[in-house]
Amino acid sequence: MGMMGKLKETQRKIEETKLRLDSVLIDEQSTDGTLKVTFTANGKLKSIDIDDSLLEDKDQLEDYLIVTLNKAIEKAARVNQAELDAVAKVDMPMIPGMDKMFK
């Protein structure tokens, strides 16, 4: 297969991987478990579960949301990048600048 064929095949696999990552779920929770969030590996928020005890303390809830959401977003980004990198590295020879093409 020529270079253009490999490039098109890799792009197709990347698109398939992106679709699959919509079904990969990333769970994160606060240290005490009173706040739980779920994201897809593509970074879409799927659910938030807030324990009733947090509803009484707005400041604590806000702090927990910031920390927990940021941790989940970072995890989702790492999974997403690892999966896309794996597809690109398996199918394509190392060409300078190619890594930027798939981000």
C-alpha cells in the first residue's frame, strides 16, 4: 500500500477510534466519595452524582466539583491521547510533523 493509502487507512482508524472512545467511560470521585462524575474518553460529561450532604455546603461542593472535574478531564485526555497515538504509531512510519496532524 502506498503512502497515501496508508495515510487514508490511518485516518479511517483514527475516526473509528474516536467513535469508540465515546463509549469508554472515565469515573472519578472526591476523596470522601460524596461527589462522583463520569466522562467519556472524548471528554464529554455523562453524569454527576452529588451526595445530599454536599448540598448543605456550597463552598465545599464548588471545591469538590472543580477538583473532581479537573481530575476526570485529565484522565479522559490521557486515555484519548494514548489510544489515538497507538493507532497512528502502528499504521504510519515516523514522518517529521506527522504527530501534529492527528491532534
